[in-house]
Amino acid sequence: MLAAENAPLGDREFRRIVDLVRTRTGIELADSKRQLCQSRLSRRLRALGLTDYRDYVRMLDNDASPEHGELVNAITTNVTAFYREMHHFDFLRELLPKLAKTQKRIRIWSAGCSSGEEPWSMAITIREALGDCAGLDVKVLATDIDTQVLARASAGVYEAENIKPVSSKRLQTSFTKGTGPNEGKWRIADDLRPLVAFKQLNLFAPWPMQGPFDLISCRNVIIYFDTENKIRLLRGYHKLLGENSHLFLGHSESITPGVTGFVSVGRTAYRKVPA
């Protein structure tokens, strides 16, 4: 009997998984991703006591199976860091006081927040730019489809390796150093926690949020989608952004041809204008 890690992912099973992932998440898995897919899903086979991908796909044929959530968690890629693409946080630091001069409510959406480094970096930036936010209603909504990384993000506890991009001053003001069994780890400070709300969200399911948002950050996410879904997503962001609000994309991303209503205002930073 083959061990799960040695079980081959056949053509039929791979195509079925590709279709399921596309339907549920909008993510396109190219043929070149078959080995990656097999490697990640072999852990699910082991956890379920299966040795054959045919049995795994039969399980997924049940639309009500909880394994659909595990499939999404296994396939989605989560790469992030504190202050990744620092120019966006510099932009945010300059933007926030301007917003605070004309409005009391400020809303930011971190779409595809992964393990939380981005929204927590935003929260730290908010504190630095606006102090204790007295008289202001400021919130960051942080969403991701992967429930496992969301749990880590909400906990806000990071290994020393994860917080290397954070300056020593920010470590002192925005983190608590772990002791005892948590020695070597760092926890987001309690006063920052009310600024961020974490929610599970599939970007290609109905959005419960009404907006308007002053900033939406969707960095290094749309690269995983085909052109049709990129357009659908960007148009959705445009609809939820307030007048003259902003959108951040990742370093290798840009506004997809066919999408109107955004003008470039910096490196992968865009301002909403009428479509």
C-alpha cells in the first residue's frame, strides 16, 4: 500500500481539484502547480487515513463536506511580513492625518491578510500617525479565506524570526515580550487590538460589508486569479471605496486593463475616481 506522500495525483483528480479551487476561491492552479498541490494535499490524505487521491476527490464530491475548507487552507499561499513594501505604510502615515482633519470615521480593509502582519503593521502606523485616536472611530477589517492563518493573525503572537523587520522602538511600544513557555515570542500590545477585526471571507462569495472604505489593501492576491476574476474583484473594490479613497496592490500587480476608475498616485497605490 502506498504511503500518502507517495500517492500519485492523477490527471482526473488534479483537474477536479483545479475546478473546485477555481469555483470556490477564484484561484487558478496552472498545470505547473500539480507537484505543489500533491505535496500540500498529501498531509490531508495522512490526516484522513487515505492513501489514494481518488478517495479524496470522492469526499470532495459532497458539497457539504467540511473537507472543502481544509482544501482551501492547504492550497492557498500565505506569504507576508511586517512592513512588507514599506512605501505603502509611509503613504498611509501621511494619509491618516489628512483624513482625520475632515472625518471622524476611518475604515481600512486588509483583504487577504494572511497571518496578520499587514493589519498589525497598519494598526501600529495608525497609532504613530494619530496617537490614541481620541474622538476618532478608526478600524481595520482584516479578512482571509484561510481559517488557520486567521487564527494565528487574531492571536497576534509571533516568533522572533517574524518580527525582524520591526524596529527596536516599535517592539518596545507595540509588542509584549513573551516569558516562560512563550519566551522568544512577541505578542501584539493590548492597546492595538481594538483597532483590528479579523473575519473569514471568500473574496468570490457575497461581501457583507457596506463600506465605504478609505483604503483597501489587496496586495499580492490578484496575481492568483484569471483576468475575468481580477476585473470582478477590482470593480468590487471600486464600489466599496469612498470618493477619493485609495487602493494598494502588490509590487508585481497593477490595475487590470478593462477596469476604469483608478488613477496611479504612487508605487502600486491608486486613488478612486469616477468610473
